[in-house]
Amino acid sequence: MNELPECIRLAEQLRTAVLGRRIRRARANASPHGFAFYWGDPSAYPAMLEGRALEGVETQGMYVELLAEDMRVAYFDGVNLRYYAPGEAPPEKHQLLIELDDGASLAATVQMYGGLWAFPAGAADDNQYYRAAKEKPSPLSDAFDAAYFEGLLSGVKPGASAKALLATEQRVPGLGNGVLQDILFRAGIHPKQKIGALPDARRAAMFDSVKSTLADMTALGGRDVEKDLYGRPGGYRTLLSNKTYWEPCPACGGPLTRQAYMGGNVYFCSACQPLEQ
């Protein structure tokens, strides 16, 4: 799943690749997928998008958004977005294909689940997750400071886990189960750690890790388990992921653990990330 670091990289690449171009043709739901989520009827996408100029690209949290005059195209969650230069053939199967006036195209495919919204500007503002992504401060911003983070901590029940705090309800825009693993590992915090039993030093370590880990991932163009607009993996080597959990802990050399928890897998080192009682 693309999360904040990957979305920032995609937005940067899109600005270079497609700004100023005009949408010649749009095709949605050509290859139906049960977990591809559209805004309204995808058959209406051509009428909404064709002929419009791409005037901007924005990213908020897990959303990458094209500004096509009075329309918007937002990609989020498990959408794989790829750019195909003029003369390159896009894949035959796709959930949203946007062909541009210079012969290039943007092909979006969904592997597990993902959103491909096309909608009039402002129409999605009532969606709580989209609104939260726009209104809450980015963890990379100065507004996301220690005082703000302490407010997040005090706003959850003491029995809530570290994963529940950071990776649910979009309390931190763009922070999901993927980037969570290295954030907690670098802070020395177990994913199931109850917030109410977390010592002050660990609370501070969690805040520092949110800021520094996301900054490192973003600076390196995203994680190596995700791909950019051209199909290349990010430059940040994940410490804990589905690619590394069978390896020794990078800190102590002990075994890593993978467990299903809260709708996804978590990865941790029991020695480096002990549960505080």
C-alpha cells in the first residue's frame, strides 16, 4: 500500500510528467475488480475528465490527487499508478486509464483494494478520511510537534495499542500499517503496547520515530516494498516487512516475529520491543 512517503514521491513525479497535458481519453472499470472503489458510476468518468487540462498535483496523507480544471482524480490505498511515455503501450488490464494529448498515459491497477475517485472539486469534502487528510497536519510539518502528538496520545483510551493509535482512523495522515513497522521498531515499542502503560520516555521516542522515520523514507523516495510512477522500488530499505521478517533482528540479531493483528500483519522483535506492563 502506498503511504505518505510513496505518495509524496508519486506527486513529485506526476508534476514533472503530466502537468500541462490535457486528458484525451479516460476509461474506468475496463477490467472490473471487486475491491476497486469509484466515486459514483465509473461509466461517467469519460464525460467528467476528457478534454480537461491537468493543472496541478496535490498529496494529502494517502491521497494523490490530480487537479483537472474543475474535476479531481484521487488515487489511494492499494492503487498501483504507472506512467507510460508516448509510444509505450499501457497494460491491457486496468481499473482506470487516462490517455494524454501527447500520447502518454497513466494506468492505475488495483491488486488488493484501492480507490480511484473522479469527482467535482469539493464533492469529497464530506468524506471523513479525505477531510482528515486535508485538515490534519502532516507528520512531516512543523505543526506536528510534541504538543500536538501528546494531544493524540491523550485522545485515545489507555487500553488502545500503539498500532491502534498510529495506524487507525487516520489520526496521522498517511501513516498506515506499512510504515508503522519501522516506526515502532526504531522507537523500541511493541505494536500491541497499551498506550496507558507507556512510559514518558517511550512516548517521546514514539514521537521522534514518527518524525524521523517518515522523513527518512520520504527523502529516499519511499520504501523498497513499494514502487514509484515508473515501477521502480523506493530507496528506503525496510527493517521490518514481509521481505525481512525471516532475517535476524537488525539490532540484536535475535528472531523477528510476524503476527496477524488488527486486520494486518505486524512485525517485531520481542527483545528490542518489549511489552511494558
